Amino acid sequence: MDNIELLLSELEGEMLEGKKTLFSSSSVTVNGDRIMEILSKIRSQYPEELRKAKIIIEERDAIKADAKNYVDQLMKDAKEKEQRMIDETNIMKKASQEADTLRKEADAYKQRTMYQVNRLVDEHLVSIENTVATVLDYIRNAREELEGDMFKNKGQR
């Protein structure tokens, strides 16, 4: 992501260093080859951000799977314990209470874990989404300027 930021700064520098065109306060003439080179570099970095997003999602899924397995094991253990305790008639009531407590603890753990995982993934995705949106805005602006320059250059011939 730092590379994209550097390339965007470089692109911005090229735009700022461009020579003002006659009769226009906002249009500049820039080195089209250099702009295209920078855009190409940005495009080559762009898939890296998508790869990172995919890794984050895969990590989230793995964490969810681990948490689910843990909760499933807790539930299984709780049920086994409950059955053993039920078989022991003099402590049947206590077994049921402990099993309920374990279920509640497992559910609470699952909810906390899922919330934390989803919040972390969402934060990363928002960051990546903002970066991608910024890159796309810069690219659109650069293309619009290039198209404007090409139109002006075509009209001057």
C-alpha cells in the first residue's frame, strides 16, 4: 500500500510540474509516457491490495472455523459431562446446572469471538476499500486530464 501511495504522490508531482496550457487556468501539459508508466506501476500494485484482502478474509474464516470447532468441542464435552452426571442420580440437578453454565459460557465465548473477528476484518476491509477508492479516484482524474489533453492536442493540429 505504501508503494501505491508513493506512486500516487509521484503522479501528483507530475501533474503539478506540468506546464500550464495557454488560455486555461486549470489545464496542464504533462509527459504522457511518464503518466502511463506511473499508472502501469499503480495497476501492478493494485492486485496486491486485493491479495491482502483475500488473505484477511481467509484468516477470518480460519479463525471462525477454529472458534466453531472449539465451541463444538465445548458443547460436546458439556453434553458428555451432563450425561455422566445425570447417570449419577444423587447429583442430577447439579449436572444439569453445570451443563447449562458451560453452554452459556460457550455461547458467550462464540459471540465475543465472532464479534471480534468480524470487527477486525471489517476494519481491514474498510481500510482497503478506502485505499482502492482513492486509487480509482486518482486514476479517473488522471485519465480525464489525459483525455482533455489529448482532445486539446488533437484540436491544435
